Amino acid sequence: MQFCAAQIACLCLGIVAVNVLHKLGIHGFRQDESFGNILVGTLCFQGASWLLIPFFLRQHQVGWREAFGFRGPKLKNALLTAIVFIAVVLPVVLLLQDASIHTLEKLGWPSEDQAAVKLLTDAKSWWTTVYLGVFAVVIAPVAEEFIFRGMLYPLVKQLGSPRYAFFGISAIFAEIHFDMGTLVPLFVLALALTWLYEKTDNLLAPIAAHALFNAANLAMLLWQNRPAHA
């Protein structure tokens, strides 16, 4: 409860800070794609998690290596399972995404790129692209997997609701990305990541799979938006 309250407080403070700095016309916050907006917007949730995790682990008297699965004989098996897992799941999620977008367009609901995708494609500087890449492959997977698979899922499951933990937490994971076109694909991805966590009993496995998933999507996005040669 304290972790979630602190997380929400950081998110609210980040939103307020961005709006105030934007209205004041501070350099780096004037446009939506300005680096200051991107930095604060990404760090006020996932970045804040990195600051809150040590306090959470200390309160529960759990070490980093134990919490994230860096020790134990299952480590290598967990990482190998994550690689095989993403090779199977990635095509399925991409197909579901295409089907979701096609269905929404048929229903007269034109699809829009996710905010993160728009930030990347609209980035006007190489350091913005590099930062967003690091965020997508390192910062976000660790933070999101700790929150959803490492903390919320076990909590709800221990409260006696394993089915709600499996489906409900996965639904929340999909919903926080605020995009109808990816709602179903991300829900399926979250279910698969939860299964992977249960299968390996190691948080590092879904973190690695999540990072590989984001890296693959990032590579495809950069390839699609590469400058055309004359």
C-alpha cells in the first residue's frame, strides 16, 4: 500500500511539474516531444519505481539478488526459457495487434500510435532516441515487472484470489498503456509473462522476456522509420 501510494504521488507530481514548466515556457518543456517532457514523463512512474524498490526490499528484508532471481540454480534455465518464450510469443502478440487495429478500423475507430511510439518517431535529436531506447529496454521492463509480476500478482494471489491475480493484474497492465489497439495484445502478453514467472519462479525471466519484447519492437520501429536513401 505504501509503495503504491508513493508511486501514485510521484506520478501526480510529475504531471503537475510538466504542466507548470510547459506553461512557464521553460526550454525543454515547450513542446510535447521536448526532451524535458519526455524525461519527466517517463521517470515519474517507471523511474520512480527504481527509487522506491530499495525501500520496499529493505522493509521486507529481502536482498536484490533474491528478489530479482540473480541467485540459485534456476537462473540459467530461467534466462533460456525467457529467450524461447519471446521467440514464440512475439509473433503471436504482433498478429493480435494487427488484428486489433484492423478490427477497430472496421468499426470506425481509427487507430493511433501509442504515446511512446509517437515520441520515438517524432524525436528530433539522437540523444532522445537513445534515452527512449534505454528506457524501453532497461528501465521500463524492470520497473513494470517488479510492480505487476513481482509485487501485485503475488499479493492478490496470497489474498486468496489466484484467478483474479492472473487475469485482473494482467488487465491492469494492459490498461495502463492507454491504447485500444494494443489492449488485447498486451493483455495476452501480460498473461504469458505471468505464466513465465510462475513456470520459472524467477522474476528475472519475465524481466528478460519483457526487455527482449521491447527491444524487438524498438528495432522494427526504427527500421520502418529509417531515412530513405536517394
